[in-house]
Amino acid sequence: MNQPVVTLNNGVQIPQLGFGVWQVPDAETAAAVGTALEAGYRSIDTAAIYGNEKGTGTAVAESGLRREELFVTTKLWNGDQGHDRTLAAFDASLDKLGLDYVDLYLIHWPTPERDTYLDTWRAFGKLLADGRTRAIGVSNFKPEHLRRLIDETGVVPAVNQVELHPLLQQPELRAFHAEHGIATEAWSPLAQGTLLQHPVLTGIAQRLGRTPAQVILRWHLQLGTVVIPKSVTPERIRQNADVFGFTLDEADLTAIAGLDQGPAGRIGPDPDSVN
Ligand SMILES: NC(=O)c1ccc[n+]([C@@H]2O[C@H](COP(=O)([O-])OP(=O)(O)OC[C@H]3O[C@@H](n4cnc5c(N)ncnc54)[C@H](OP(=O)(O)O)[C@@H]3O)[C@@H](O)[C@H]2O)c1
């Protein structure tokens, strides 16, 4: 698979397509990630709270791929925010993954009520400086959280991983990212499968001889976002990686743009409500 990459604000490159493992039980994760690596994915998105860093690490170790061919992301859980707790939680994640470093470490949620993301971010800066992660970023941050982080620390996140799919296209947030050099990474890119019968998408899919899931992933790629679909089904894992051999035209992009519902299109929680 000839993979497009997105260059982050510190020069590190992330494959534009990755494989997400939320809700995959640890015991099944090595098999799913192994199938993904065989299908050509080179980027894996896990998190401490998913409970499957061990299975992810097993698949990486058994893949036969060189470490530098892979891009591994994990995330700090909310209860572990704060300077010293962050450093300890990072060690625990690395240990479970069985790795010497990760490629990207993310603050999972801003948790505004805890108000600990600034101290947490300073610890992330130390992990970056020590070479224990190649890039640092955040997840589920709104512009006000990003602005505060940047103003108070001077360190711009490389990535903000947020809910993004045709029902929730996040145009304002993406514009903020573009202005500040933050890469947008889309979680639940397939809206968890809820959109696959939508007539706009089935219509485009039929015309192109593709599936609705492939059409949605292609839309993400053409938008320029990093995208991390999840599946435990080998045929779907392979199908979701086969998205580089066709292009959506302007009319397709316009039709999909029309599906945006703004905040009403969220399937996950509002980031301000997660603490
Ligand atoms: N940072 C955050 O707060 C956050 C939050 C949510 C998710 N994420 C990340 O984003 C990743 C993806 O999000 P997600 O898992 O919520 O949802 P998703 O990737 O949008 O959708 C996954 C669902 O769609 C199904 N599916 C996948 N490919 C399909 C296909 N080609 N045809 C039909 N159905 C298909 C899967 O079923 P099967 O598995 O049964 O095949 C699964 O039920 C997560 O795994 C995680 O890494 C991050």
C-alpha cells in the first residue's frame, strides 16, 4: 500500500490512514492488529483506558516489521493527569506496549473541571524532550482549550484527535487547526457504522463500485485529515485499507458536505462534559 502521510509541526510524519482499537478486548487485539498490519496499515491508535496496549504490543512484536516502519499512538487517561502522574502513566503504557518509545502521545480529554491539562502538558514536553515519544498532542480539545494550552505553555500540539465524520464535520475546529499548524485526526470516522445506509453515500458508492465505508474514508483522506477506522472483521479491515485507488469528484464532496449536522451530529459526548 502506497500510503500518504501528514507531516506534523515538528517534522514527524504520520500515515494518513491508521487502525483504531477502541472496544477491542485485549485478548482479541493482537489478532485484529495483526490482520491490519498484514493489510498494510502502519499506524495503530490505542489508549491506556482501552485496556489493550498489551495486545497491541504483541501484534507489533510478532509482525516482523521494523519498529521505525510503525507509528504507535497511545493516550493518557483522565485520572492520570497532572505532572508526576502523567510520567508514571506513560511508563506503564510503554511497559504494556513493550516498546522503548511511542510515536504520538495524546491527552485523551481536556477534562476542564479537573483543570490539570496545563501541568499534564508540561510533563508531555519532558517526554518529548527525552525522546520517549516522537510527537505530543491532544484529543477532544475545543478551540478554547487549545488557545489556553498554547498561550500558557508556548507549545503547540502536533495533533488534535476529535470526533469527525460526515454528520459532524467540524469546519471551525479544522480552520483553527490549519491556522495553528495542528493536524486533525478523526475518531469514529465511520460514525461507528451508523451512516453506511445513507442514500447519499450508497449512491456514490454504487456509482464508483465501492462500499459506503470506503467512500467515507476517501472523503476524510481528501479533506486532509488523519483517519483511524476500527474493525475486528478481517474483510472490513482490508476493505477500509483499500481506499487509495479512486477519487471523489467535486459533486461527491459537495453532496457529503451537505450531511453535516453541526453539534447535533455528535455521537460521542461533548468534551466539556467529560471530567
Ligand atoms: N480520542 C477519543 O476520545 C476517541 C473516541 C472514540 C474513538 N477513538 C478512536 O477512533 C477509532 C475509530 O472509532 P470507533 O471505533 O468509535 O468507530 P468507527 O471506526 O467509526 O466505526 C467502527 C464500527 O464500524 C464497523 N465497521 C468498520 N468498518 C466497516 C465496514 N467497512 N463496513 C461496515 N461496518 C464497518 C465496525 O464493526 P466491526 O468491528 O464489528 O467490524 C465498528 O462497529 C477507535 O477505535 C479509537 O482508536 C478515539
